[in-house]
Amino acid sequence: MMFRFFASLLFLLLFLGSTAQAKIFTYSQVHKMPKSVEKDYYIWRLLSQKNTTKQEARNIILEANHLNKKLRTSYRKKTGLVAKIPKVKSRTRSKVDWKKRSKAHKHFKHGLALLNQGKDKQASGYFDVARRAYDKQYDKDKSLFWLYMSTKKKIYLDALRKSCHINIYTLMAADNMKKRYPKTITESIWKSKASGYNVQNPIHWAKIKAKMNNGANLNTLANKYKSQESIGVYTYLKAKACNYKDSYFPMPYRDAMKRMPKKRQALIYAIARQESRFVPASVSRSFALGMMQFMPFLIKHIAKQKGEYMDLDMMFNPYKAIEYADYHLDYLTKYLHHPLFIAYAYNGGIGFTRKYIRSKKHFRTGPYEPYMSMEMMKNVEAREYGKKVLANYVIYMNKLGVKTRIFPLLRTLATPSATDKFRK
């Protein structure tokens, strides 16, 4: 009897301790938030609470910026109704830009198809049309690389070397020409915190973005957040101010990272830079949260595995984000050894990655491998994410004192023993 009593008491204390950490939001709190994706996240949390009334739900959904699946589902569960918000007219210019980029993508894809048919000369014509049509430097660099692959003319490598953008294509051009990698910026900042700014508050970040989008001087705005704690915000704004002509590669939270092997440090930095640019309070449209952009279901799964309670807002603590990323990467690296494949799995899931790399069409020997396999992935988000994380990884490995070039990493992609446990 005494044992049962103490066991029940222990359970009660643990339960009270965990529920005491659970955040509860009021209608008034969420209503006062500025319209933003961050507010959408808190609308979702409000709709998910048992104490939120149907009338509050009907009122607050009208304040949403964008309806994703989570908002639609939680609203339907609360009210039995289909969520609807006032339509906002999109800008004509963005539609034109989208059409132009879509047309360039079609030319680029056709070029790849022609290469696979052995029609190199015809393919190069399509890559050149794509290069001229693209606006973004990354897309231009991609086209230049494939112009080189289809023609073997070094003028395209020279053009890549002049690019201000750091990506796998400019790194490969540097390796091909045996040149140094492009210059990057990693500032040492003495100030520890930015006055009046809470890096773990998504609404504070939403207000900064609103200023940025309303024509504020980006360099002036950036300097307000030039501190160790808010270095992500600072470098995000600085990069945007120069239209990404300067490449910022900050290395924050060294006290949390130093205990890890350098490959793990580089991987976490590479992923964080791509996911959030090191902004701790980041929220995506699908409600991926924090610096490492964890989805709510994964946060809950890892918390359960670790035997701890986690309110979702705790993921806005960059140290907690690093801790959970390290834990999740322990799982991914049991099966995947190559940073490109780990990046695919981090973004698209380990099941998706296993299926893609086990296909006999991908990452085998061939005249354009492994580059063709890296371009032909139908999951556009995972495809581009993997390439960008890989480039980040190479830069961060070098910054951590481990001399690393991209070519040797790419050459191992067709060697299963060096990359994963899924292929024989």
C-alpha cells in the first residue's frame, strides 16, 4: 500500500510539473499580434486549446495570414466549419517573375533530358537560354555549370569563378581550376545581447520583418541587432541589404557546439544556415519551428524519446534547438554517412531518401554522375536543400580547421560503403 501511495504521488508530481510548463494563450493575446506567419502559428495553438470557444475560433481565423493544413484541421475540429480567410490580391510583378522562372526551368530540364540522350550540343543551347532567362544568381550558376558539362569550355568555369554566390557550382568550378574558394564573412562580435529584443520571441522577429518589408534601411536595422545572441538576425539583414553579394557564414553558440566532433558541428551549422539563417524564433508556413526548423510532430517524438516535456515554444531556444538537432542527427547518421544524403533525410525524411538512393538510376556510375542524380530528383525542395546544405558543410568544415574540398565528397556518392547502409 505504501509503495502504491508513493508511486501515485510521484506520478502526480511529475504530471503537475509537466502541465505547469504548458503554455496557454488567450484570445486577446493572439488578437493583438501583428498579422504574420508567426501569428498564424499562435492562432493554431489557440484553436488547439480546449478552453477556446467556437466564437473565438470563428473570429481569430479571419486574422490568419495563410491557411495551412494544421490551421484548417484544427479549425474544423473546433467549429465543424471549413476555414476561410479574405483573399489578398497578389502583385502582378511576382506573377510575371514566376512565369519567367518557370519557363527557364523548362529549358533547363529539357537540356538535362537531351544530355541523357547523348545530344550534348543541343543540350548546351537550352542551358544557355535558361541562363539568360534566370534572374537569381544561383540559377544562373547552375546553368553555367551544365554549359561547361555539355561543352567542356572553360569560359563557363571562368564565369562561375566570378560569381558572388557560394554554392556547389562555384565550389566545383574552384576545384576544377584548382583555385581558392570564394571569400566568406564570419564576424566576431563583442556585444552579447541586443537591447529590447528577445531572440526567442517569434512576434519580435515578425515585427523586424515588417520593418524590413516596409522600406527600412536594412544596414541601419541590422546594426540594431549586432550582438552574439542575435547574430542570426544581424547577418540575415546584412545579407539581404547587399542582395546576397556578400556571403555571411556566422558560427554562433560555440559553447554548445565545441563538445561535438567537428563533422557534427559543421553539419548542424550547415543545416541551421539553410533552415533559418540562425534566427532562433523562425516559423515556417507549415509551422516548422526554431533555428533548426523542427516540425511539431518531430519535437514531440524526440521529447518522448528523451523522456522530457517540451512545450513547442521551447524550440525557440537556440540551445534546445541544437540539442534536439544533435539527437535527431544521431538517428540519421546511423544509416546515412554522407552530408548530402543526411540533408535529404533531414528535409524529406529518411524513407524518401532511402527510396531515392536505392534506385538503380541514381548515384551510380555514368558520364554525368553524380551531378545528374542531384538534378533529377522530383522533390524540388529536398533536391535544392541538399545541394545548399552540402555547400554550407564544405565551408564550415574549412572554418572549423578541417581542410575540405567538394570534389572528393562528390566522388564518394557512388560508393555505398562510404555514404549509407541502404545500398549494397
